[in-house]
Amino acid sequence: MSEKLLVNPLSGLDPRLLKMKDYLLETGAREMQDQPAQLEKSALRQKLVQAIEQTRVDLATDVRDLLVDTVLADLVGYGPLEVLLSDPDSSEIMVNGAGQVFVERGGRLHETDITFQDDSHVLRIINRMVNPLGRRVDADSPTADARLPDGSRVNVVIPPVAVDGPHITIRKFVQTRMNMDELVALEALTPYMARFLEACVMARLNILVTGNTSSGKTTILNVLSSFIPEEERIVTIEDAVELKLKQRHVVRLETKIPNVDGSGAVAVRDLVRNALRMRPDRIVVGEVRGGEAMDMLQAMNTGHAGSLTTLHANSPRDATSRLETMAMMAGLDMPLLAIRKQIAAAINLIVHLARLSDGSRRITHITELAGMEGDVVTLTDIFRFEQSSVTPEGKILGQIRPTGMRPLFTPRLEVSGFKLGAEIFGAGL
């Protein structure tokens, strides 16, 4: 691991000012306790400023504001994590106990100089994250998922499950939505691939977006869904709302976590079944993880063409294997061959992404599910990434190229008005 990333705003301050911070924390906590109703943040800020003035310590305005902001974050915000949550370059935040905080920037992990006072400090911040959702975290329920008001996803684990202290993992909500032109500019794919994928969405092919963790699946799903015509009714289903569709006729459904007594949960599978009764033109599922895979396959096979979803997998072949496993979790007692036939009939295209060792994210495969050969699902790569070398700095060089194979669903593209030239598929390779 390289040197720590310096992001702590209090780094380098005079130790006497850190004592001032402790004094302000005590003052703020006392003010909050004395108030019969919840003290407004602006009023609490004013109380802290007055407390500084009463000490008669002459502080520069920027130092005073820094101290007050830090104390407010501890009292009513997310403590030391506020600086990372407001940092546009940070995509994920990982707290490993009180003494270690890591952040992902540009696909790479960095240890930061941010720390908590102790494990109790981390637990206070955890409770501030989960309590507004009616969740509790304790020794009997040591794990929880939550969503911050800005849409960021949070997972927490505390002792006794977490051996070395409480852990927090935050996947930040991306405020800006990328488009296909921006992905092409980033060399995540080529203009030919962009044109091909647009045609596939418009022609109502069923598309599975796959990849490893943090490879960009949701980003690609957002981009693909932007090609859905404005006049179609779209139902989206997610664990935590991340998709940002531009169309007007969109129904957004989100899962519900159980109540404290364990009842009242609404899973993705429940929402997929309900969506079928909502007259959708398209169903977009943020991610399939279990038995809902079978419901999704059956929907795709019974008239809901043009559906989109994502799946964790390490390769297109691995994706079909995982789909088989998850379909079995539906408990329908179907033979494996029947499930494979469902997959081959339902899914037209797999768009596979990878986060490479240099932190870059690329589409590495665009693969057609061409049917069955015996008892095996046939996969045909239409585009494939070929790595050429690695620079001394560790940057991976390579290109994604057409394989020369035309997909069997080409007639469907042509019927929809997309007569793609032979050059897109690498004619003459």
C-alpha cells in the first residue's frame, strides 16, 4: 500500500486547537441534551461560534469554520466521513475499525489519514446511518444495509461478527449520468460497439450486463436504458435506487428491508412478479441475485422483450452458470436442461465488463447467446478485448475488436431499421 492519502482537514493543526474541538463537542452535546426539541443545525452552529468567542481565543475565520464544521459533523452528521462523502473523486469508502479508513479513487484503493476516536465513535456514526430507516445494529443483529439521503448504499458489520471492530462500506451514489459518447471518449468501447448496442436496445433484445464488483455495470445499464423509446412504459426494480432514466413514463420500484420483528420484507422477486401485472413495455432489474432470475427469464420468454438486468460474474460463460444456479433457487424443481433452454431462449446478448488491474473499467466482451448445442448454451463473441501490453506505470494497453462474427439476430436489427455495415463486425479480419 502506498503512502496515506491526506484528506483529514484537521491534519497539521496546532494540538491546542484539537483541544478546542473537544471543548466544542462537549458544549454542543450539552446544548442538544438541554433542548426539549431537536436543535436546528443552524442554531447549533451559532451556539458553537458563540462558545469559541467566549474563550477569547483569536482564530482565523477559516480555522474557526473548520472546527465548527468538524464538530457539527460529529454531532449531527457522519463524523470524519463527511469529507469523503463530499469528495467527487471518491467512489467507495471503507472503514475497518476506528483506525483505518480506505477510499477508492479512479479504481484504486488508498488508505487515508482519517481515523475515529475509538470503536464507540464508529458505532455512533453507524447508528446515525441506520436509525432513520428503523434499523438497529447490535450483538443480536450485527449486520445491516442502509441508504443515505443522497442515495449512497451502506453496509455495516459490528462485533461479534466483525472481529477487529465495526466496519462500514459505502458505495457512493453517482450524481452525474454518463452517456454513450462519454464512454467512447474514455475508450470503454468503440463507436462501432456503441452503434451496435443502440440497435440491440431499440430492436428489443434482452440484454444481460455482467461483470465483477465495481466494474461499471450500473453505469452501462443506465446508458443502455437511455436508448429505450420515450413512448414505452418502463418498470425499474432495484435494491437501492441508482438508475436515472430520462424517459417520462418510468415506474421505479425498490425493495423493502424487514421490520424490526423480521416481517414486512419486499424482495426483488416480489417486485418482478408484481411488475408483470403493471403492463410494462420494458422491465429493468438493477441486479439479479437469487430466485428472481427464473421470474425474469420467464418474463423475457413470455412477451416482455427488451428487458435489461445485471449480474455479478467473471466472464460471459460464468454468467450463464450463475443464472442456472440462481434459477434453481426459485424452488420450481426444474431439470437443469430445461433451465438452460430457458436461458438460451430468453437472453440474446451479454455485455461483460471488467475492472482491470490498473483500475480502468472496460467492456471486455459483447457475446451472443446463440442457442443450444446438445445440452450446452452456445456463446459467440461479437466483440472481445485483446490486451497488447502493460506500461512501466502499470497501465494496461489493448483494444476491443470485432471477432468477424455476425450475430444470428441480425435480421431482427434490420427489421427495426438498423442495417449495420460489415465493417462493424470486422469484415475481412
